[in-house]
Amino acid sequence: MFSEDQLERLRSYPDIGRDDLIRYFTLTPADVAFIDPGRGRDASDRLGLAVQLATLPWRGFVPDEVTAAPPVPPPSK
């Protein structure tokens, strides 16, 4: 159904601009409460959950390679 190129794009993260990074990857107080370590999650679980919570509204799905999330772009001048 999909070409290899299309599948690769669906499995990974595209580049993201600073404005969209702030818009989608700033957690709400409800997100932070959900990720709270008091729920028995260790640091890596909390980070992965945070990335997934931010990615879903941005992309509409979570790519297979969550560890390939883009780095923070440099501040605009």
C-alpha cells in the first residue's frame, strides 16, 4: 500500500520548527500530572510517555522510532 519512502516517513520524525516545537511539545499541567513519577514510572518511561503525548497531536500518530525524535532547534535570531 505504501512505498518504502512513505513508510520511512511514517516511521520517523520530520524536522520541526521552533514555534511548532513549543506549541506541541510543551506539556500541560494535566500531562505532567499523568506522567508523574508517583504512578510508578521510572525516568525513561516518563520521557517516552511525554514524547508520545506531544507527538500524537502534532503528527496524528506516534512514529515507530520514538527515540529518533528531533533535537531542539537553535533559537531564531
